[in-house]
Amino acid sequence: MSAKVEVYTKMFCPFCIRAVALFDKKGVKIIDIPAANDKVKRAEMNQRSNGRNTFPQIFINGEHIGGSDDLAALERAGKLDAMLAA
């Protein structure tokens, strides 16, 4: 799997931990972008995610996936692996 995966995270966020754990389980290296206390990174996250400001915000190959629940829904639907392989 060779997709570029970017995850905007917040320390101690259980949803962030869950999302990162799923990528770890799949052997996917992510680009972790700590954004909670970084005004510039948080503004970048908000702009890229069309105003969503909850953590995590996940992007696969530049496409906004959403948060942890959205990621889990893709996994349950069997669509995540195909996105990660692209």
C-alpha cells in the first residue's frame, strides 16, 4: 500500500489514537500533523477539510476522508484498502 496518508491529530485524543492504530494495523505509514496547539496547522486543517475542526482529520492522496468514524465506515464497507492501494 503506497497511498499518502495525512492525519491532523491532537495529543491524547482517543479518536486520533483509534485512527492511527487502524493505519498501523494495516502497515500504513502516516504523516502525523499535530495541529491542536499550532494555529497555522489548525487553520490549514480547517481550510482543507471545508471548515471541520474536530480531530482527527484524515486525507488519503489529498482526498479528505473525514474523521475517525468516517475512516471506520470506509473500513467496514471494504473500501479503505482500495483507497490505500491507489
